[in-house]
Amino acid sequence: MLPRYKFSLSKIRCLGLTLVLQATVLAALTLPKQLQPATAQTPTGNRPLTIRSDIQEYDAKNQVITARGNVQMLYPARQIQATAAQAQYFSKERRIDFSGNVYILQQGGNSIRAEKVTYLIDEGRFVALPQSSRQVESIYMVEDSELDTRNNTPAPKTPALKPAN
């Protein structure tokens, strides 16, 4: 059976150390005792995907990173930032599952708020699910060329109103 690694910032802080938990997938495979952010690498192009959290586990057999507590993800190659209570990166399947008060922001202002979101990396697709009896909220920045031309046209002058005598 392959080992699982579990790190807790609260335990590290109790020892008087101030470390930022950061581990790359390769470091987890080759240097399991070294702490560094969990940065997953794609097979082609080696684009970093950085995950910060209070606790992280790496399952070497299934190649799954589980991050819990104050999860922050940064994926500059896809211009994505995310926060959640938990995230799991399935490197074989190239998928990230977020859960617990998920907020995803893409450069340009598009965003998603949901209870659970799955990001399919190769498809560039998000699948979002709400809490029971709630809804998913997405905000998309839409370019409206008709509005742009109207905004360049000065507004008609409103005649000044005079008080009645």
C-alpha cells in the first residue's frame, strides 16, 4: 500500500514554526517530508496550479490531492482563482472538485458561486451544484456593442422645471 501524507498547519504552528504548507506533486512523490504550496503540473507545458489550505493530503496510489480548510487555488494558465472549504485535484482524470461555499473568479470578471463545482480541465468546463433549495449564481461580463454606441451619444437635455406660482 502506498503512503498517504497529511500535514496540519495548526500542528506546525503549535511547534512554534511558521511555515506555509506548499507541496508539488513531484515533491510529494520524491520528497514526502518536504513542505512547500501544492502545485500540480500538467503533462505538457508544465503549467502550475497552486493550492493553499490548512490541511493537505496526497494519495500517491490514486494521484489525488485533497485540500481542506480555507482552500485557495490559483491557476494562472487558465486565469482562474478559486476559494472553497475543500478541493480535490484528480491528476489522472484532470479534474478539480470544489465543495463548501465555492467561489470561482476568472480574469475579466466572470464568476460562479455554488456549494459544489467540478472543473474539467481539458474541456475548460465548470459544472456547478447549489445547496438544497438554493441556486447557483454566475456572473458573466457581456460585451454589448449596442450599449457602447449609445453611451457615446450625449443624453438629450432635460428642460429646467420652473416652480408654479
